[in-house]
Amino acid sequence: MANAKHLARLEQGVAAWNAWRRRSPTVNPDLSRAFLIEAELRGINLSNTNLERANLRMSTLSRANLTRANLRGADLRAASLRRAKLTHADLTRAVLRFTSLVDADIEGALLTGCEIYGTSAWNLRGTPRDQSNLVIRANREEPAVTVDDLEVAQFIYLLLHNNKIRNVIETVGKKAVLILGRFTAERKAVLDAVRDLLRLHGYVSILFDFPASKVRDLTETVVSLAHMSRFIVADLTDPLAVPQELTAIIPHLPSVPVLPVILRSARLSPIFGHWWRYPWVLPLVKYEDQPHLMRRLEGSLIARAERKAQQRTGI
């Protein structure tokens, strides 16, 4: 049970509590099982505090310091933890249904077994120590679906409510652009610049430079992303860059235009030659350097790829 003196301190308000914490740095407060529904605790210092099974439903904990706090089994339903510091906090089996974790720091946190239906987990910072067996279900009567990543859970929620997934796929299909190329230091700088420019034009640019899936090989993963793309920008400067991926994409995806680009000083590999017979492959664009490519994309190439996508899809 909570320490009565510590609860009394808390009832004096956040400013008084934080002042007490500064004067008593060696005290680890005990607020276990405390009843703190709809409490205004914005910016409070709850580091190293025992909040096990505390009821913090609908409380405001924005920017709170919860470093190494014990939140095992705590009820945080509909609470706001926006920009809260949860580094190395223990939230094992906490209830996070409809909780806002937007911009929260979860470095080293334990999130095992949390209930996360409706949790907002945008722009999380840090890597949790464990986020396995996260539970998605609207109520205890529903069968539980478990995932092992807070941010992935938001997408799984849409899959479970599949009346909305069509809208998601259609929106992604109108905005996503897949960028392919070789990820050496020099080539990666060019691809990064292409990604940033496309984002300025309102596209969701996907630069495939993340680790390959454990359940799909690299080509399968790229093809899956291509299926969701408006068009593809492929840098062919390095002949080892993307031949296998484009060979698996171009003949089978007539609705997804491909914009090939190449550094003028580079030699086009013969393995790319047969692609030009497909009408959804745009003419090869040669560029002098990165600034030149940016100017060409800005000037007409993005618009050309968009027009081709409209022709191929009708939207």
C-alpha cells in the first residue's frame, strides 16, 4: 500500500512534490495502489517511485519523469504520457489502453504483457528492453492478439478492423514512393537527397536501407513495398544495385511506373536493357551530380512519374 506521508506530499501539488524530491534525493516514494484517477501530474518527478498497481486512469503525466519507476500492473487507461521520460521504467502488465505515449522516451523500459488497445505510440524515442506479448483486444471477452512492438501494434489494429484497411492501402498507394539503389556512402547520399525532396512534395518516400526481414528474403520485401507504391525511383549507377529486385517488379506491376536514373559517367549494365520495352518504365535519366539530379526531379521528373502513375491507375 502507498505510504500515507508520501500521498500527503503529493496532495500538495506538483511544485511542492518536486521541491520535496530535490530536498530528499535518496527517498524512493511509495505510491503503490494509490488512487490517482484524473490527477494533474504534468511535469512531476516520479523517478524511482513505486507505482505498482496504482490507478492513474485518465491522469495527465505529460513530461513526467518516470525514470526507473515501478509501474507494474498500473492502470494508465486514457492517461497522457506525452513526452514522458520512461527510461528503464517497469511497466510489466500495465494497462495502456487508449494511453498517449506520443514522443515518450522508452529507452530500456520493460513493457512485457501490457494491454495496448488504442495506445498512441507515435514518434517513440529509445529502444525498450522488452516489449514482448503486447495484448491487443477491446475488452476481456475478446480473444487476445499479441505483438512484440508498440508501433507495429497500431498497424495490426487496422488489420483487425479490416473495414478501415482498404482506406489505409489506398492512401499509401497514392503517396508512397519506393527508392532503390546501392547503399555505399556516396550513393546513399544521393538516395537520401531524393527521399527528402519527395517528402517536400508530399510523398511518403520509402528508402529501403533497413535490415531484411527474418521471414522474407530481400527481394520479397522490396516487391511487397513496390505493390504499395505510387511509383519507383531506381538509381542504376551501380550495376549491382537493384537488378534482381527490378526483374521481380517490372514485368508484374504495370500499375507502378519506374523512373530509372543513372550518373552520366557510369556505364549502364546490359542486364538492364530488356526493361525498356515495358511502357510503364520511364526513359532513363542521366545526371551529372546530386544537385543536377535534384534540379531535374524538381523541374519535371516527379511530375512526369506522377502523370505516368495516373495513366496506369486512372487515379
